[in-house]
Amino acid sequence: MQSYLDFEKPIAELDKRIDALRETASDGEIDIASEVEKLEAKSVKLLKDTYARLTPWQKTQVARHPERPHFKHYVAGLAEDFLPLAGDRAFADDPAIVGGLARIGRHRVMLIGHEKGDDTASRLKHNFGMAKPEGYRKAIRLMQLADRFGLPVVTLVDTPGAFPGVQAEERGQAEAIARSTEACLALKVPLVAAIVGEGGSGGAVALAAANRVLMFANAVYSVISPEGCASILWRTADKAADAAEAMKITASDLKSLGVADRVVDEPLGGAHRDPAAAIAALKDAIVDELDGCAKMSGEALLAQRRKKFLAIG
């Protein structure tokens, strides 16, 4: 059953009417096909108009939609021969970050990404995509392994931020994030990062200091959540919409600022309405970027990455 966001209530009401009419028509006594067709066309137009003028805060809600594809869906849809690799070889395995060897198109890669989970049990298991230090140390290990064997690295970012718990801090959360960012910048193989949902704070940058940064059209990427920013500036999370507007967190804004390199279009109504189409579009974009990066030497990749991030801001 489709879940609707607050700003989609008019669309939800139309769709509810369409479903009710279909149930009425199922008894075969009344032919209301033409009426259903008109309402469906109206629903599509309303959906198109609504998504054509989304505010940054509304895009944040879309980026957080629980039915958006998650890492396991991307693995199933864009990667082949995925071989998961677990553990940081120091403390434990962190299910919030998943990674392993894979093939995307004609490219053998190391695929790493945040996993939020898609039901209560899996969300708890994956800690809602909020990684602990061992998650970032696992990512470092996998990136260094890819570098050693000349494999490009592809990362899929979808996290509200790194886990802020006391135990994570005791195990060196800030240091692990910094080391992971450093590992990204030190690679002599191509690194392509895709912000597929939320890109929150250092927990996102730690996997996204890449040669090419892709963003889905309704994804967001920011140093702090809009609610967190509003709580600091206005002492209330109720100003989150104003914060989202001021922070320039959308894909189009970040592309114009040079933070994102490419915006990947989503199906009408967001990736959650047609996950297969969204994943296919992302696969095409990733393969295209890997093809371009494959022409560059290790030193050129290092220099390009360094130049890109020094120019930001």
C-alpha cells in the first residue's frame, strides 16, 4: 500500500476515489472506465505539478520516505555477483554499512553503502543507517583492499548521520570518520559516490569524498539535519523548513555550488514510486562515470579529487 507524505494529501484523496470506483466497477454492473481514466489523468497531472515545485523541506521528506530503495535493493538491481565482506578486523561488524565485491555493468568494483533497513526489525539491526566507528573502519579496509587490487570504488550514501551514542564516541567516532574521509581522498582508483537519500553530516562525507558525486533529484546532502540547524539557530525544530531553504541542501543547489557533479532524475513522484526505474537510471549514471574515470591515471585521480574538494566553499 502506497504511503503518502503530508504534502501529497490531495493526491492521496484522488487515488482513494479511484480505488473506490474500481471496487464499485468490479461487480460488472456499472461501466465507469471512462470516469476512472479521467481521474487517473488528473492524479498524474497533480503529481507532476506537485513534484515540479517541491520545497527543500518537502524534498527532505521525500529523501527520507521509508519506501525509497535501500542498499539491498540497489545491490539486487544494479550489481551482479555481489560478495559481501564483513568486519573491521579490530572490534566488530557494523550492519549500518554494508560492502563487498561486485560487478556493475562491465566494471568490477568494491561496492559500499549505508543500509537503513525497510521494516522495524531490519531498521533496528542496521541502526537506521547510522554507522559506528567499526562501520567506517570496515569501509576503510574495503577501500584499501580495492586500491591494492586496482578496483574502482562505488559508494551509496543514505544516512541521517553517524551514530552519536556514548559507546561510539568512546571507540573514536570522530577519528574513524576523519580516517574514512582521508582514505577516500588517498585512493588511486576511481571513487564514484551517489547520494541516494539522505546525506547527513560527516557520516555521509566519510563515504562521499569522491572523484564524482552523484545525487538523486530528490536526495539531500547537508552538514546537519534541517531540524538540528533550526534547533541551533532558532531554538526550535519547528523552523526546519526555513533551515532547509537556507542551507541549500537539494541536488540542484549543490550542483550549482560544485558539491555534486551530476543529478540523476527520479521517476515521477520519487524513487519510491518506481524503484526499478530509479535503480536503472542510477546504474546508467554510475557506469557512465566509471567509464570516464577509467581513462585517468592514479595520480590524475588523486589530483582531480584534491582540486575538487579544495575548491568547495
